[in-house]
Amino acid sequence: DAMVIQNPRYQVTQFGKPVTLSCSQTLNHNVMYWYQQKSSQAPKLLFHYYDKDFNNEADTPDNFQSRRPNTSFCFLDIRSPGLGDAAMYLCATSRERGGVGTDTQYFGPGTRLTVL
Amino acid sequence: DAKTTQPPSMDCAEGRAANLPCNHSTISGNEYVYWYRQIHSQGPQYIIHGLKNNETNEMASLIITEDRKSSTLILPHATLRDTAVYYCIVIKAGTASKLTFGTGTRLQVTL
């Protein structure tokens, strides 16, 4: 059974056209994360939510924003995608944050974003 | 968090044990060693973690040296499905659960 679901799996957008990626979870976890993974690189954390508390990484561009309307859903908004934003976007969840064992992260399959 | 060093790639014959090393010479006392892997076109998957004792679960074993400066992930009977990039990550207990992925080891399991 899918636990972290990402839709769509593939998304194509045009340069500068806003796009939203979605993530949902059936684990009832408190924490949800968004990672960006460019080709042949390791995943890089953009931000995370602990419940409704939003935590941005210092080097995440302002072009990237996120919403978490409820426990189950989290969205990644890219306001004006550039060619350099083409990447795999990974959503992950963990039950808690900072507790050994309870902070194990469970990842979704990712959404591959293409910017034309 | 302590930095880690892993070989960029390794090969392993199917059915044999795969031993993936990781150096974390600057690890401090309250930092744990976590292993994740990423199969091609999938999200990363948690494998195992440990502090100082050896750990085993249904996926793998983790051997941590006595001085904790290095560790080895062991897949006892590698299969083709184990072909993936394996990431060794050191995380400080009690901090926000930020995973900082290094370059990892690309394990290729062959027939």
C-alpha cells in the first residue's frame, strides 16, 4: 500500500508558468519534507513542515513555496519556474523530528519536473 | 553534522555479500549513522541506523568500529534488486531531522 503518494509522477511546465506539485501521506506523520534532486546529484532539502510550523532552508530560493492545509497533504509551489528548476522533487514524511528512530524518513516516488 | 566519505562505486556478484564502507572520522558522541538507498527513478529508502553497537534488521547489517570513525553496511546476499546508490548519513540526535545526502556509493549487482 502506498504510504507517501506524489502526483503527478511527471509534470511539464513552461518557463515562468507557475506549477504546483502535490504530496499526500497515509502514515499520519507529523513532519513532511520537500527535496529537490537534480540529474546525477543527491537530494537536497528545500523545506519541511513540523505539523503546521514551516521551516525553510537558508539557501532555498524564494521562488519555491509550500503549503500544508492538513496533516495528510503538502504542496510545493514554484512561482516562476526556470530551466534550472528542472529536477525530481521528492516528498518525505517522518513521525517526529529529532527523535532517533521516530525521525526515519519515508519517501514518495517523486515528481519529475520538465521546464520548457 | 559529521561529514562522510564513501567510495563512488562498487560491484558485487549476485548472491554474494555486499560490504559498503563509510568513513565518518569526525563523528561526535551523540551522532548516529544512518543508511538510505535510492534505486533508480525511485525515492530514497531507509535501511538501518546505529550509534555504536552493531545492528541487524531484515534488510542489512550495520557494523560500526569501536572508535566509531567508520562503519560498514552489509547486504548478506545481494540480488539484482539491490542495485542502487547507497548513502551513509550522520545525524545528531535531538536535532531537526535534516538528511544531508553526500555523493553515496553506486552499487552494481551483476549476474
